[in-house]
Amino acid sequence: MNKHIQKVHRLILPSIVLWAALSVLLLSLSSELFAAEAAQPLSESERSMAAQINNVFRRAAAIVSPAVVSIRVFKTVPPSGFSPGGEQSGLGSGVIIDERGYVITNHHVAVNTSKIEVVLADGRHFEGVERLLDPDTDLALVRIEPKGQTLPTARFGDSEQAEVGDFVLAIGSPFGEGLAQTVTSGIISYKGRQTHILGKWGYEDFIQTDAVINRGNSGGPLVNLYGEVIGINSNIFSPSGYSTGYGFAVPSNIAKYVVRKLIEKKHVRRGWLGVYMAGLDTLRKMPKESRESGLRKFFTNNPNLLEELPKSLQGVLVTSVNPGDPAESGGIEVKDVIIQINDTKLTTARELQDIIARLDPGTVVKFIVWRDGSEITREVTLGDRDTARGRDMQGLTPKEKTAKLGITIKPLTPKLARFFEYNENLHGLIIVSVQPGSVAEKSGLKIGDILISADGVTIQGSQEGVERLKAIVEKVDLTQKGLEMVVRNNAGSRTVVVKNAK
């Protein structure tokens, strides 16, 4: 080794050792000083700051907790080879959001129940007298009768204003009524999470939180530090079934829309466009190997499309158009980039989906589309998402003819019964689609209705029943007499007179 280098090494190495020793000594002294300081009582200013922090959390919990309820549900289970059947009970949470007695909770808490009891924080008990469901968002409303009593209510906040890192509280009844009114805290970990727990037709835009959420918390509120409900706790990700810090809540801005529609219409109807799409920004950042099969097929046929589009172009790329659906009818084509809907410019597919989902079927919307180097305008009349889902369930195409009434009917199968939340042993003919604007829709027939009789004739749940109903319909004058039909759904039986308005 060069003597000069040896000398430098001899000079440096002792210095390194000395500095290491001093560093250890300083760290040790710092730790001791910190420990000594930590052991000292808080100063007045520190105590004041701690009190302010505590008061913010206390006030938020105190504002919302009186409106948080425990929900007891009872379900009649048919006997099977594994169970004698009978009545079973369960527990969820909810929050009163309207003084008229509307309690918001989860769809999976309220669905398929024979009886619902609501227990308030002050111990009062009420029976649910109405149940309104929206499976697409896992939300439900249970209505109770206040009968002149004053009910505490919580207020929705603006979930769009919430940010990752914000403190939140989760309130509910984990594991049963013995732990009712449990409050846990955490932060917002992510916004816009999709867990796919709601399936293909689910509408997911979850707020993710590490606040502890367990079984029984379902339907309870996620609360910001202003004492506002910014989410409805829905599900958790956990290998064990217990909280591991990954909880998901439906954003309040979605909940507010669903609540309004359920109260006004008893059902949430959503517009339908009929395209597969992806945001250009998302596609530009996405590794090719991460593309799902539909996108891979699209880019196999159009390998250079992203490079050919202007880099400054923002919007949503249409990768597939369903034959016969509203997009095709309105002139939307594959490879179009939708840059604006009505007055709103787009950057992500989620934005477009949100807007379409909050518009009613039959709404005419204006699209500005980039095609072949220039902007063009297209107007599309939205279809009905429920009708599209019914077709999807049965493998029907949009162009298949429906009956004179404007409905498509099928014998009720166990698969359809599960989908429409009926007992799997139930038999009958079920409506799987209702044509928008048809005499059936105007008369009050709905997707999921089971037909019991038509014109006084009992309808059997078989293909023979389908043919018999068609024969009855063909003979009826829908302008003069109309057709009297008895139908049923989860809300009970009712008589509908299907008749053209004069």
C-alpha cells in the first residue's frame, strides 16, 4: 500500500473511532435527557394543548353518538341438511339521519330480514316499519315511527373535503350490544379504494381507514373531527375476520344521494351508458403487464394509440361499446376519447361513472369527444342500469324483443332468487327487465317483481307460465280495460293495473 495512503488511513481511522464514540455518548446523553424530560409533569402550555386536542375528539364523539343506534335483525331461515331452520338473529349498527325516523345502515345488515329492531343510545326501542335497499352501494334505510318523540340526528359532512391523513372516529356496536357506542379513532388511509366486495355491479369508492372496525360496526358512521358523518362503515379486509387496520366506508356524498333517492322514490335508479373505458392518465402510467385482459386485447389491436394521441389530451378512452346500448345508439365509438360530459371536463373513468350513476334513465347528456384529431359533439339518451344488469344476469342482448307490456320475464331459478334476495325455494315468474317509458314502467311494474296472477288467472313459474302470460297479454286491450296483475316482492304483494294513459 502507498505510504501516503497508509498515513492517511492511520490518521482517519482513529478519528472515525473517536467520532463514533462521541456519537454514542451524545445519543446516550440525549436519550437520558429526553427520558428525564419526559418524566417531568407537563407545562401549563402543554397541558392546555393536550386539553384542546382531547376536547376536539370528545366533542366530535358527543355530537354524533346520541344518533348512533344498534340494529337487531331477525331472519327466517328455511330448513336444510345442515340446519333445522327457523328464526336467526344478528346485529349491526346505524345512524339516524332524519328526524322523521330514517336510519342509514348497510344493505347487508338489512336485507332478507323478517323483523328489524332499532335500539337508541338512550335505551329506547323502535321496530323498523320500512326497509329501503340499495345493494349497489351496500346502503339501506330503515324507517322507524317516532310517534311524537324527538329523535337525535347526525349531520352528513362533505366527503370530498376529507383528505388522507385526516383524523376520524368510527362509532358502533362491535361484537354485540355489550359493546354498543364503542368509539375508535384513526386516520383516513386512502380515498377511492375498490375492494370488489360488491361484485361486478357494485358501485365502490370506499374511504379506507385504520380506525378499528369489527363485526357489528357495519352501518355505523365514520366521523370527522367536526362531528360530521363522512362515511358509513361497510366492510374490512382481514384474514382473521377481526380488524387489522383496513376498514372501508361508503363516502357521505354517495350516501346523501342514495338517501335522497330512497326517500323520494323508494329505489335508486341509475343511468347506463354501455361502454368500457379507462382514463388516459391512468393508461399512460400503467405498465403494460398490469393491464387486464380487456385492455390487453384492445391494445393488441391498437398498439400505438397512446403515442398517437396528443400528450396534452385529457379524457376517458372508450375501449369497447356494448352493441345496442345507449352509447352505440348515440354515436360513441371505440377509440373515442370522451373529454367532457355536459359542462364537466373529465380526466378519469371514475369521474364519468360517478356522473352517469347520478343521472336518471332517459336523461339526455351531451358529450364532447376527440376523434381523428378533432372535437365532435354527441348526444346520448341514457339507459337504465337495472335493465342492463337484468340482461347481463340472463345473457340477454339489448335488441331482444320484450313483451307487449315492455317487460322481460323468466322462471325464477335459485340463482335469480339469490340475486333478487328471495328465498331460493320460491317459485314464479320474475321480471328481469323493464323497458324505460313502457306501459309497464308507467303502471308501476318493477324489475324483481314476481308475477302471481294476470287477469285473474294464476301464473305458474315455468315456461308454460310464460306462454300463458303472453297469450293473456295479447288478448287484452291496454287502452280500454287494461290488465290487472298481482305481483309481489320483498315489500309484500300488490295489485297493478297495467294500462295505457289516454
